[in-house]
Amino acid sequence: MTSNRKLRLLLVANPGEVHVGAHLFAAAQKLNIPVRLVDASKALSANRWINSFCYHFRGHRPFHLHRVSRQVRAETERFQPTVLLATGMAAIEAEDLIAIRAVGVHTCNFLTDDPFNPLLASRWFTKALPEYDTLFNPRHANMDDLHAAGCRTVRYLPFAYAPEIHFPDKPANQAECASLASDLYFVGGADRDRIDCMALLIREGFRLALYGPFWHRHLSTRSAARGIADAVTVRKGAAAGKVALCLVRRSNRDGHCMRTFELPAMRTCMVVEDTEEHREIFGPDGECVVYFQTAEEMLSAVRRLVVDDEARTRLADACHKRICGGRNTYLDRLVEMLRYLKAELPALAEADSG
């Protein structure tokens, strides 16, 4: 990489509107950074049965992994980026990362998931991990594992929110409000450890709105399953719900999650799983959010807040101010990534990051 090259960014990510890749792409455009995106989701087959076979019998290896990986390499040759930024388990094989680095491109990954999560771990990605120059990692718990795997540089960087997607958005009319209304609102997958938690709330008589995959597959949560929502439904569902539940993904060893920042941006009253990272982000219990550690504590918090309009409004406003009054957008995160890279790489010192 020569010192007179200007910053050019190649993203390898899912461009769907609710995905981190789309938020980072929009941030790069706002910063006037030349950017291109390779759709990493194309590594999956259009046939869900093939994807299921690959997940269970090919070690979580995407069906079109090699094709997309070579596409990334070809796009690198055409676009000549200075930085490649992938999100999560993006479809780039180790040999292609080596070739991309050999022509002077700095390779980075924002690890949206824990690569050692047994539900996601794959041999091909474990092999690729050490070939990234820099990993930006939104969790503390797996830092030692990443270093032990041979990763060069690992920097902690939390998730964020996208202001063009995550903002308060009330239902348009009474009928829409009635269709989206809930006592408790949750966005996320039906992980095994979450099912009993939601089933308890349903048994206690609360009206739940569960957005995300697989809730309909379980008899105990089927009545609350509302499918996979688009960005508008997520916003309006948050506005129509009384309390939003924020859970980390335990199989991911998360200390916080994407919803940690997205829910405050939509000005919701939050009951939050008690973790060290959540305490760092939100402060003491009752200041911006209510914490819980056990199912009984969660149930007590929800029961109290559902009937207390004043407390819900106070918490929602305080949380919105705390998160949206700070530097917590994906534009802020991209700026932080680039500042770090420019400090470490003389070749990027003169690049215009906006």
C-alpha cells in the first residue's frame, strides 16, 4: 500500500435494511468515502433445504462460499480499495484474504457474532480469522480466544444504532396501534434459553409481541409470534408496546447486543438483562433501564412497569437521551474504526474520512 492512496472502502456484508452492513454502507456514503458492497448473503443457497443440509452436514459452510469469496477477490482487483471491512462470518476464505492482503489492502472484520459459538462455528471461518489484519469485536468475553486463535489485532467496539432506521415512529392510526399493541415487545430469535422466559410471561397473562425467527415453532410461544419484521414494523411495534425486553445472546457470550442501542433510539422503556457491559452503557439500575438477573426479577419488573405509565415515560426519555446524546451511531463507529486504522497505518494517514 503506497502512502499516496486515498481511502477506498470495500464492504463485504448483508445489505438488508436492518443489518449492520447496510448501516456501515450508509455511514461511508455520509462520510463521502468511495465505497462498494459485496453481498455476503449470496453465499447461501436460495433453497432452504440446501442451506439446512450445509448447516448440519457441511460444518456450517455456506453452499456458495467459494463463489462469493472469489467475487470479493475480483472486486478488490477492480475497485482497488485501501480497506476491506467484512461483517461477521462474511464469505471470504483464508486463501483469498491472503491474496487480498498481499496487494496492500488492510483487511478488517466487525465480528457481529462470536466465531466460537457452537451454533455458528465453522472450520472455514476459524481458518480465515487470523488472516484479518484487524478485528473489531463487540464483546469482551471472547478476547482471549481470538488472541489464542492467532488474530493479529483485536479492538473492542460496541454495536450502535442507525438514526435513519431507528427512531420513534408511532402507529399511523388507532387500528394500526391495536394490531401492534403489546405489554412486552421483543425482537430476536427463539434461542433455546429464551423460550422458557417468554413462556412464563405468556402464562402470567401478559400480551407479548415476539418478532424474529422460530417463535412459531414452539407451542408455548406460538400465540405471541409475529414473524420477521421489516424496519417500519420494528419501529411501530416498539411504539405500540409498553415494555421492551433486551436480552443478550448467551451462546454468543454477549455482554450487550444490537437491540441495546436500537431500542433506546426508538425511545422505548427497557427491561434489560443485567451484564457488566449493560451497566457501563446504561448506568445504575432505575436511572435509564431496569435490570434483571433471574426470571422472577424480570417478571416483577415487567409487572410493575406495565401499569406505571409515568415510570415508563421517564425511563424511555432518560434512555433515549443517554444513548442518542452520545456518539453511538454506526457513523460514529465507522469513524472510530478509521481513526484507529489511520493511527496504525501511515498509508491511511492522509485519507479523507470526512
